[in-house]
Amino acid sequence: MPKTASSPGKLEQQAGGLRASGDWTLPHHKRLRRTIEQQRPGHAANTQDLNLDLKGLGELDTSGAVLLVEIMGPERMLEVANWAPEQPAERHALLMAVAGAMHHSTPIPTRARSPAVVALGEIGRIMENLGRQQLQLLGFIGLTLGSLASVLVKPWRWRVTALVAHIQQTGLNAIPIVALLTFLVGAVVAFLGATVLRDFGATIFTVNLVAYAFLREFGVLLAAIMLAGRTASAFTAQIGSMKANEEIDALRAQGLSPMELLVLPRVLAMMISLPILTFIGMLSGIAGGAMVCVLALDITLIQFLDILQRDTPLRHLLVGLGKAPIFAFLIAVIGCLEGFKASGSAQSVGEHTTSSVVQSIFMVILIDALAAMFFMEMGW
Amino acid sequence: MSRSEETVIEVRGLVNRFGSHVVHEDLDLDIRRGEILGVVGGSGTGKSVLLRSIVGLKHPDGGSIRVFGQDLQRLAADQRSRLERRFGVMFQRGALFTSLNLQENVALPLIEHAGLSRADAEHLARVKLALAGLPPEAALMAPDALSGGMTKRAALARALALDPEVLFLDEPTAGLDPIGAAAFDQLLMTLRDALGFSVFLVTHDLDTLYTACDRVAVIARKRVLVADDLATVEATDDDWIRDYFHGPRGRSASQAAQRTEDR
């Protein structure tokens, strides 16, 4: 519509009814609505004998038409040609189209609930979801193991290329960040140990502290948490957007198994990558500890290595490494399952990515705590 | 509003390429006020790319695009944003915001640009949804719960939110059943007559071309071959145009349009 000099829309009382003039367009909508509410409190009471004079009307768009229809009521407006014949046909068409649309649209009833009921309902819903989530996870683990078992005996169905590609993404590409992280934490643990042990004149035991901590717990835990943040989220986002794009359905419709094509390579790649990353994390953490010992505690590197070799039994390494495949399996399975649970929307992919990271880190720490108790009881 | 010769969008010498692949070369096109311009062309001839260049989503590699007499590329960001508010775009797959329900989808530009309160904006949004032919209960539905036809209608309602002066539609009737598509054509014409906007309509739907379009622009061989009323376009001596309009589908659509006019 041409932008002529715009005169704001007005609604005035006049003898025998109302008079609308000026531009009834979107920029004036807010003000016009206020005017209507002032002039016609409790409007739409009886519009049958109301007269509306449209002769002075300037520009009119849908938002203005909506207001006019509200004043007159949709039924009267459908007969606009009868009572405002001077208006052009296009304007009749607009007013009638809007009136027709509003005629059919009934206001949606909203029921107010008390906040307490809403809160209780929300808690119940969350608990129910939590329970269902665990059941789903167990079911999905079963499904994964089942398809793993069926594929394992048929080497021609192994997806070696996909597996290697995923190992590169989840394992090889994660080496720098895992190594750096564990190196720094190793240094921090050594400092911490030295501070406490210095009071007992036992600084030399810092070496044992760093070695034990990294071999048993920190190496695997840090690597697993890194992968939970880095890879579980990636799995969820990949599978989630494939689902949104109906790619998963396309696979199924072609008689291909998404479990075999998408889940198994990811789970296996993770189970191969995490132990390797764990080992790298252990070495790098101990190296971080060694650096602090050499630079700050007057323990020479020879001494450090000597104590390490003499005092650290092999079982600590095995305890640490043994947990890695289990963590890897859980992280990968949770990442994939959350991807499958995502629905088409962007919101849903985001929510499930968050959920997969939170769940996998939670699971890793929970299992680690249980394992620590188990190993303590066993005296390993 | 009467159709005039006034040009709202003027594309001159447009060049678009992706790497070494040239999509448009020296393309000229005018869109006049109040007309429905159908844009046709084979798949991959760059109809959607042309649409994206005009609305400013793709920077052209050459040529000029003047919108309401101003060059979109040369404007400062805020002026450009003000100009773009006068456009309504409906994307091929709807592109509704999946984190909002339908009435929030339509209300968003009203709240952001027109400064309406949430209640006012949502009220207006519900009317627009109804105008686009959606039932009242659809207002609170999420976009991913909609059928194809409803998605198109909701996308149209959002494109109409700010009462645009130019409406860009990318294959609006693709994927609709014939009844829904015919209703969409009618809706488009009613709204155009009532609101007086111009329509840039990318389509493959021959029925839409015959019933709704005032002019048709044919894109082939990297430029607009002809842009004129249907009779002139049909009569153009070009292999592609002949195949398109005088193939089996073109003939039946033309006959159907003829029958409706006779009735």
C-alpha cells in the first residue's frame, strides 16, 4: 500500500452510532484497541442496532479489520456491503474475509489451576519420566547386545569402515584434549598432595599419590567425562537430526537395521577408543605429577620413576583400564538412545543432547562409585 | 486495489553462481504492484535462488536488485531490516519455529516489530491463522504435529503477519491435495484483492498458474526467457515452453481453467 501521509485511526461517538476515521493499520493497533475498550466497555453486548460510519476511513489492513469486526461483531460485518455500500469492493472482501475467519474462531477456554497442583503434577511427571527412561535404557542395552551377538558371528556384516571412521572421530581426535586435561589435573593433584604431605615430612609419597590416583580413578574418569561431553552429545545430535529428516525411517523401509548401521559402529568405536584414551590419560596425568615433583619438590625424574616402578603393583592399572569398556558402552548407548528419542523439532534435539550428556556423566560417576566400593571389599 | 504498472521490485543483470556453476546470468525481472507473478522453470534453474537473492538471503554475484526504488545491497543494516519488514516470505517446507506453537509463530513478528502486547499479538495471530483457513484449535498446536497442508497454511499466516506489500511464496501448493491446492489459490486471490499485496510465486503447479497468476515468468538458460500474461507466454516459440505448457499436463490444466471460466 502506498505510504501517503498517515493520519492515525480514530473512533468517535456520533449521533446514532460510531464513526471510524483515519488509518486503521498495525502501527496504530495498540492505541486503537485501548480507545475501543474505553468507548465500549463490555462491548459486543448488542451490535444489531449499532451504526458504524466508515466514510472517513483511510488505510485499512487486517489488524484494523480485526478491530472493526470486534466492534460490530462478525455477523453484522458479513453484511458490510448492505450498511456501508460506499466502500470499495476490495475493502468489503477484506472485512468479510476477516469476519468469516473470526466467526469460526471461538476463544479457547483456559483453565486456571492452583500452583500447588501444577507443582505436584510436574513432580509426578518428572518421576514417571525418570522411571521410564531407565526402563528404556535397559531395553536399548538389551537390543544393542542382541544385535551385537547376531552380527558378531557373521564377519561379512561387520562395518569396518564405519567403525574406523568413528574411532578416528571419538578416539584419535580426542587425544590432544584428554592428554592436556589429565596433564593439568596430574599437576594439581601433585601440588595438593605435596601441600598436605609436607607437614608430615612425607613429600616423597606424592609420587604414590599421583600414580595411584591416576591409575585407579582419574585416568579413566577424566577420559570418560571428556567423551561423555564430546561424543555422547555428538551421537545424540547426529542420530536426532537423522531422525528429524526421516533418514532412520528410510533405513528401516529399505530393510536395513539402524541398530546395525548406526549404533553398533558407534558403541564398538567407543569401547575401543576409551581404553586407549584412558591409558593416554594415565600416562599424561603421571607426567603432569612428575613435572611438579621435578620442578617444585626436589624429586628427580630417576627417583620418581624408580618409586613408580617399585611401589605400584600392576593391578591398579588393570582396575582402571577394566572400567573403561563399561563406561564406554554406557556413554555410547545413552548417546544413541537419546538420539532415537528426539522428535522432529530443533527444541527436542537440543533437550535430548543435554539429557544424554547429563545422563552419561551421571552413570559414569555412579558406576565408578559402586566399582570403588566393590574393589575395596575385594581388596584389589 | 487496482493493478498498476508501478514496479515494486526491479532485478537487473543479476548474476548468481556457486563456485564455477553459474545459476543466473544477466537476469532481468520486474514485479508490479498488486500482481501475482508466477515464476516457473525446470528443477535446478534457480527459482528459489532468485527468491533468496531478492529477499536478501543470498548476496548476488553481480547486477542490481532494487526494492521499492532502493538498492537492498547498499542500505545500512537497520534501513534494510525496515525494508525487509515489508516482505512476507513463505518457505518451501514452512520453516515454522518448532519451539513455538502456531499462534506464537505468527505473533513473534507482531511483538518484535509492531510492539504489540503479547495478548493483542496472539489475538491477531489467531485471526490470521483463521484467515489462512486453519481451525481455531490449531492455534495451540506445535508445528511438528501438523499435516503438510496445515503447515503450508500456518506458514502463509506467518508470512502475512505484518501485512506485507510483497509476498514471496516458494512452491506453496506442492504436496497439497488438489482440493487443498485449489482452496489455497482462492485464498491467495482473496487476500491479494483485499490487501493489495504483490505476490512472487515460485511454482510447479500448472493449475495455480492458470487460475491465480496475472503474469508468468519463465526461467530457463540462466535468464528470464519471457515474463508476460499466460497467452503470450504460451505462444512463445521456445522448445522448453512448448513442452511445459503444451505437454499432457499443461493441456489438461489449461482445459480445466477454460471450463471454470465458462461456467
